[in-house]
Amino acid sequence: QSCLSRQQLLAAIRQLQQLLKGQETRFSEGLRTVRSRLSTIHASLAKATSEPPAATCPALQAPADGRKFGTKNLVDHEVHFACDPGFQLQGSSTRICQANGSWTGQEARCTEISECSSSPCQNGGTCLEGLKHFKCLCPLQWTRTTSQHQAQTPPTWSVTDDPAFSRQPRCAQIAQTQQCSCDPGFHMSGTASNGICQDLDECEVYQQEGGPRLCAHICVNVPGSFHCSCPTGYVLLGNGKSCEDIDECSLSQDNCTSGSICINTWGGFQCVTPQCPPAAGNVSYIKTSPFKCERNPCPMESRSCHQAPKTISFHYLPLPSKLQTPAPLFRMATAAAPGRLGPDSLRFGIVGGNDRGHFVVQRSDRHTGELLLVQSLQGPRTIHVDVDMAEYLDRVFQAKHLSKITLFVSAYEF
């Protein structure tokens, strides 16, 4: 009674035949794919060995205080150079790679433009360098651009109530006339017979005149000069004006506890602990990496489970205050696994957050969407925005992926 009947045996044999046929088809397809890839590799190797290697020139670097345009160092390719504002180019602005492996022209260098080198200020005026211009700070009785004409009202940019900011002038008898002058950063106050050199408050001068900012953050006046300072979490760069963020996370200067992750921000750091959402009904998640959760398999009959996000990822973005808009912040994309038919359409949307009005989502190509900041953000503040990407195949919903994005907006614009 336990033996199979003839019909049952024939059905089992047919099922095995179909299974073997399917396996044979997949095996043949795999062999064809491997054979095709081997042919491609062989052809590229044969071409590489038959063609002589192209001549190259040594790689050129951008000059200090300048920029380089062009990355190729092959024969007949050009590289161009330009200097930052306030600097002028010395050498060749364009260099071409020659067949002998050398570049045409001379090495490009950027030198600072000195508007004061021609001593444009008269009558004891002090010249201050500016961005593409100079400024004459004149003695009390002189005014105008180059200190040519006498003035009636005293200036307001000198420090007079601190003896550290006053010095005796340097005087000499020339042709029966006594002529006095001050060190750079000081100007003459009083008459020629009893004058004294008062410090110029460069911070006050440039703030009043609306000229270029001397410092990225705070300007501090000192006798004869000034220096810049940066807020906590930044370090002053070598140019003495700009501030650079300190990466507390990479330098192990954070105080994040075990189990939390350090995220460097502009001027500080944040300790974060991404958590998967708690189980609800048939929907539950498991953490597969520090910043990603994946949904556990759904029961076949549970529609709500299949509609829930298949993956949830966490992203943390530091931003400076008042970032110029529109600014792309984040991209979402999909890619089909080998042997699996990928989605033929995607839909993107903002589905949550505490300040969604500052953002829009747009499609950048067929398989990619990006989150754009369209309204500038004033820091310091923390903003959350949730973006999802739904996959469709033949207009049938396949899966959804959720990205939870946290923006740490700095208090400063640098």
C-alpha cells in the first residue's frame, strides 16, 4: 500500500525532468555570461598590449592661493591656472603637455597684490591693504583718498585712552624743517611740535567703511595691528583670518558614551544612537548596521507589513548657517541585484520631519532622487526630515525604503 501508483510515478518523473531542464537552462545562461565576460577581458588586454602606452607629463599642482583647471597630463592636454582675489599670477597661465614628457611654459605662482607698495598716501597717511584696493588712514588734519586735503573733524578710529596704544613719533630735521612719521598701524595726532602716534583701530575702520571683512569671526585690535579669533570648536588657519572646524570625533575629543556614535558638526559634535522602530503587529525590524534597519520577512497575507518600509536608514548632515540655496543635500537611488529584475519606476516623497517647508524632493535621473534645501536655515538648530522611495514594477508596488535625515545647523556661516 505504501508503493506509488503508476500515475504518481510518472508525475514525479515529469517534475524531475522539468526541474533538470530549468537547471540546465540556467547553467547554460551562466556559461554564456562567463564566456562573454572572458572575451571582453581578453579583447581589452589584447588591445592594451598592442597599443603603445600614451606619453604623460608629471602631474602639476595648483599654486598656493590659486586654482588649477584640468586634470589630464597626457600629450597635447592643457592645464590652466588662476589666482585667488588679491593675488596675481606669475609664470604661465596655460601649460601644454609635450610629446617628450615635459610641460611648456613656466611654473605658475600666485603673489599677493600690494596696493601700498607705491606709497600712495601723502602727508603722513598710513596705507592699509584691502581686497583689490587700498585705504589711506590720514592724520587728524588731512583727509581724502590719498591724504591730500586738510580736514576739520577728527576721525573716530583711533585708540586714545590706553597708553599701550600710543607711541612717540620718529622725527628728523630736513632742510630746516622737522618732519615726523609713525610706524605702520599708527597715525599722527596733534600738531607737528607736540604730535603723538595713536594706534589705528583696523577693526573699527573696516567695519565703518563697509570694506572686506578682516576676519571670518571676531577682529581684535592690538597696538599697531589686529588679529582674528575663532569660536570654540574652530582653529585659526595659517592665513590668520579664516576659521576651520575641529573634527572632535576623529581626534577622540568627544565624550560620547559606549553604544552611541560621534558625528562631527560645524563647530562641535553630536552623540547619536540610531534605533529601529519597535515591533507593531506583523511589522518588526532588525539592525543590520549601525545606521540601517531591515524589515523581517512578512506573512504572505499581511498587506500592512508589505506596505511598511523594507529598509530604514539614518543619515546625519552638518550644515553651516545661512547656506546659499538651492542646495542639494541628499540622494536616494536603487540598483537591481544580479539576476533580479529591478523596478521600472520610482516615486520619492517627504513623509515626515519637524520643518518640511524648507525642502523639496526632485528626480535627478531615472533611478535617483535628491533632497534640495530651498529656504536658507539660520543656526544653531537641529532639523529632522524623512524621505521615502517607493519601487514599482509594471505599475505594481514592490517595496519602500525610508531615509531619516538629521541636519545639524551651525551657529556660524563657516
